[in-house]
Amino acid sequence: MLDKVAEVHHTSPIPKQLQDWVGHPLILPDGTIRGKYFQNKTMGGVVPFKFIYYPDGTLYPNPHFRIEVNPSMLLFVNNIQLLSDQSQIEESIYSAKKHLSIIPWIPDIDFGTGTLFRVDATYNHYIIGDIQDYLRAIYLLNDYPQRESRPWKYSGMQFYSKSTTCTFYDLFKKHRAPSAAGILRQETSMRGARNIADRMGIAVPTMREVTIDWLTDTLQHDLAVLHLDGTIITNRDLAAETLMNKYGVNKGKNLYGYLVIRQTMTKEQLMARGGKESTIRSWIQDIEAAGVALTMTDKVPLAPLYIQRKAQKSSGGTQ
């Protein structure tokens, strides 16, 4: 459920500590040059920590010391197995504090108490069949409010905004590890302290407030927005049959026609051609009520995607 996190502490490394850092100038739009530093920390051949530091300035009025960590790397030394239990989140906080306490070139901080700057809610869907069939279907879902749809480099699909991004991708094509085979990864990356605070309903959220339930709700929300939460992805024959069985031949045929058009046109494109938003919204509600997704596959129907509170491998189509 939990992948990468980042938190901010308003403190500064001392000059002697910064001598071991790699410095990068930050050039502001007005030409002002400010100091920016970052340093990675390698453990066991992997890099579970990344540190970024901005001194006082106009971008950050207080010292901005950011720690980015992958809790999966800390606990499992890989990025395939995910934290899926509340006790594992607590264990990752303890583990991070232990490792940070022995690094001499960072300030003395209490990990877990900094303001959250990034949280990645992540889930592994175990797929029986071809993951590419799911990705091709998800690629056709191009109506995510206030987010840009685009292909993603690891054979996937991304719904992007500056503050929150939802991504689906083939985990094996990213890691090339046998244990990643058959996994469709879903990831919601939330960035920015204010965005995370609004989503959590907490003024100053820290990692100690992150719960499995909140991560689960976040992932389920994205599936629901895409009309994929527990909804079968049909082929054309099953979609037509399902809609006509539920609504009769005439209405079912009209809804099926809209569903076919949606495979190549967005809602905005239909409205630009004279379609009424209220009518389109009604069609979507009727299609969803029939248990049909807004995308289709050219092959056999695809089993629904579900988010479970605790990920476990099953013998079903997906989990």
C-alpha cells in the first residue's frame, strides 16, 4: 500500500556537514541563483534515502531539509513487495530513524515528525493473463478530471497533474525481476504539503498519521473515478449483450453506440460536436449501473480490479 514518502524538516546541516554534499545551483525565473544541495544514501547496493536541502530564501522562507525514502527498500530491500500492514509502517519509521541516526553529514532530526511532502499509495494487482490487455484498456480511459492522460515509460498509462498522479504499469518491465512478473502496479503519487494536508484532513500531516485505510481509500477513489472499481472490462459482444439485457434493445443499443464512440473520443470532443453534458453524464451512469466499464478489450473480457485492505496473492483473475 505504501511506497515512496518524503517529509520536510525546517532545519539546516551545518557548513561542515554540507562539505560532503553535492551542490546544484537553483536558478529562479528572475535570474536569482540560490543554493540547492542533494545527497543520496546507499545501503546494501540500493538507495533508499534521498536528501534535498534549500537554504533560507524566497522559495522556502525557512530552511527546507527534505528526506525522501522508500520504506519497501528499508524493510524488504526491494521495490516490489509493498508495506500492507499498519505495523509495517511503524516499523519503517523506526528503521529510518535508526539508519538516519548514524549518518554524520545530516542534521539531528526525528524521522516521522516532519511535514509530509510526498506520499505514494501503491497496490500490486496480480493478473492472470496478459497485463498489456489491461494497459491497452486503461489507455482508452482518457477522461480523468483535471489530469492529463499520457503513456508512461514503463509500458503503462499515467493520469498526471502537478499535485497528484495516478499511474498503471507493468511492474516486470520496470524491474525485470522474476518476482514482479504478472503484477499490474497501480500508484497514486501525492505531492506538496498543502495537497496532502487537504487529502488527509490534517493541518500538518506527518508519516505517523498515514494509515492503511487512508491509502486504500485513495487507491479505490482513483479506480472509482476511472469507473474500474470492481467493474468488468468487457469485449464488444459482452458489452452489447449486457446493456441490451438490462435496458432493452433500443436503449441498450444507444448506450453501446456511446461506449464504442468513447473508445476514440473524449467527453469534451463529443460536447464540442453538440453533445449535452447532462446527457453524456446520464449515459455514463447507466453504463456503470449495468456493471460495464467505459473501456473495452478486443479479446476475452478482463476480470475486475479490486483494492483489498491487505494484499494477498490469490488464484483468481486479479486482486
